[in-house]
Amino acid sequence: MKTPMTKQPMTKQPMTKRKTFIAACALGLGLLTGGGATAHAADVAIGYIGRQEPPREPLSFVEPILEDEGLQGAQLALKDNETTGRLLGQNFTLDEVIVEEDGDPAAAARELLGRGVKLIVSDLPADALIAIADLAEASDALILNARARDDGLRRDRCRANVLHTMPSRAMLADALGQYLVFKRWTRWFLVEGPGEGDKKYADAIRRTAKRYNAKIVEDKPWTFETGNRRTDSGAVNERDAIQGFTQVGDYDILIVADEEDQFGEYLTDRTARPRPVAGTQGLTPTAWSRVTENWGGTQLQRRFERQADRSMTERDYSVWLAVRTIGEAATRTSSADPKTIEGFIRSPDFALGGFKGQPLSFRPWDGQMRQPVLIANPRMLVSVSPQEGFLHPVTELDSLGDDKPETQCKF
């Protein structure tokens, strides 16, 4: 591996044992069924590309500092793939490449592709994902985006060799908007943070408001400087500043766009009017939450906690979905061929169980995974979108995000 990158290889001894056990099981199954074929392990090679980043310091000390987010989801999914593929004689390998903070993800991908790894999970921001997808060597590869929410990746910047397991911002905003409209909370106070992601999230909320005939009655940028919470007078200063900032006309709910988690938590219980807070903090639309226990979700939560010694995040879950997508297709097709696996993933027959009560699949027009979106607060699952009454001629899941007639994606 070149200096800008570090690779975390799988240990050899457990892999050797696993191959031996798989071959024995497959041979035993052949004897029981009268089959005469020679048992052998078919390797399904999966690449994972992440990047070293300074751990984000949580707003509160009650939250853990995450140094392995995403990768833990890949490792758990690998175990699940091995379990489901074992009787078919399939062996799954996970080639983990962690690029240094100032390294080149495209170079890491080029090395993986050069070794014949054509099924790659990208745990990277949007620009790095595009750089990988546009490599000449990646033209016949399948890249699963498990991190970037950017709507542009599903619109004018879409790529034919990319699928998305992370929900787009449009999906998240529509999921929240459906719930608010269902509750008849249709007058929104939108607070937009200073970050680039905050602007994109706020734009998605504005799009949703138009889509569902809600009204943004106030739209304000966040200008208050936070950071004094731990001083003796911090709580008083924040209370007074937010009291003044939220002195606006009446509204049903405040929606905050703060993807970097810099200020959104300060708003709850401090607004001038007694109103709930939703968006990136408060009542949050998300692909996964540590509070979900429905549809067997507790089982997934507990297995992840035993492995990682922490709760599963949305990013962990999206990476888990990406690796499981490959495993499910390989098992269903009894194939290790990347093109056969990709073809099945893109077909109408593909369906993945994601502990959300409905099978998950991919939209052919932009590569986005169809999935329910959880509406949760920090301690409770409140609802799941799509909401009742938001109908669709094909599947209600396509009521979240860009539908086929709306798509700007042209492969």
C-alpha cells in the first residue's frame, strides 16, 4: 500500500477456518441431496473505502466520540453475509482501505480495482465519491454510496455505476414533511445554519414545503455564536439569546438545519413560543436510530453493540445495508461474478430485509435505495414515513424523494 493510505487486512487464520467449514457444509449438503458436484468456495470480494478524519467532538459528554463510524457497519454485515452464504459455499472478503486525511481516495480505489475488486462501498463525501466513479477503471464496477446525502448525486451529478444506500436530503425532508402535514403542523419556522450542508438541508425543506403545501412563515439564518455552554453563566446567555432570536410571528414547529451539530440542540425548550423543534435536531428524520426496536431491530442493535461497544448510527446502518446488498444478491444468484451480482441488485426481483418492516430495493431512475425513514427523537421512535394517505401508483416508498417523473438524473 502506498504511503498516503493505510490498509487494515483481514486476519488469515479465521478466514482459513471459515473456508474449510464452508466447503465441508457444502459437500455434506451435496451428499445428502445426492449431488455429485465438487464443493468449492466462491470468493465474493467487497471493497470498503473510508477516510481518516478527526473525530467530531460531540456537543455533550453523554455522547461517545466515534472513531470507527461506518467501518463497524461493514464488519457486521460481512458476518451476516457469511452466515447467509455459508451453505452455498460462498466466502465473502472485505478489503478495507482507510485513506489518510490528506490522501487520495481515487488512488485507493484504483488500487482496489486493479486487484479485481469490482464491488466497492464508498464511505466518503460527495466529491470523493464522484472522483472514484469517474475513474476509467471503475466503468465496469459497482459503487455503493453509503454516506453522501447530496441530492445532486441523485440528480444532475448522478453516475450510472453508483447506487445509494444513504437516503438523500430530499427523502429525509419529505419524510419529516409528511409527518408534520399528517399532524397538521403546516406553518414552519426554518432556521438555517452557516454550513454548506446546512444550506442544502434547508433547501430540501423548502422543496418539501412546496410539495406538500406547507408554509414557511419564518426563514432565518443562525447568527448566534455558541460555545459558552460550560461556563457558569452559559445556560442563561443561551436562554436569553435564543429567546430574542425566536421572537417571531406564530408558527407550528421550528425546523433547524444544522448538519454539523453546532447549535441545533440549543433551540429545544428555549424558543420564545412553546413550540417543538425538528430537523437535524429534535424530532429527526433518519435512516436509523438507536431507539428503534421494531421489526426485529433490537436484534440488529444488540449484535452491533456487542461488536462495537456502542450504538449503531445512521452511517453505520447505511454501510451495513451496502455490504448486505452485495451479500444478498450473491446468495440469491449463487454467484460471485460482479456483473451477475450487479444485474440482480438492479432487477425488480431484488429485495433486502433492513429491519424496517418492508423489503428494500433500488430505484432504476437514480439508483437510490427505497426505504422507510424513521421519525425519532433522542429517546423514542415517534413515527415512520411514508405516512398514511401519501399514496403512490407503484409503492408508497417512492413518495419520499425524487419520483421518476421528477428525476433530473440521466445515466
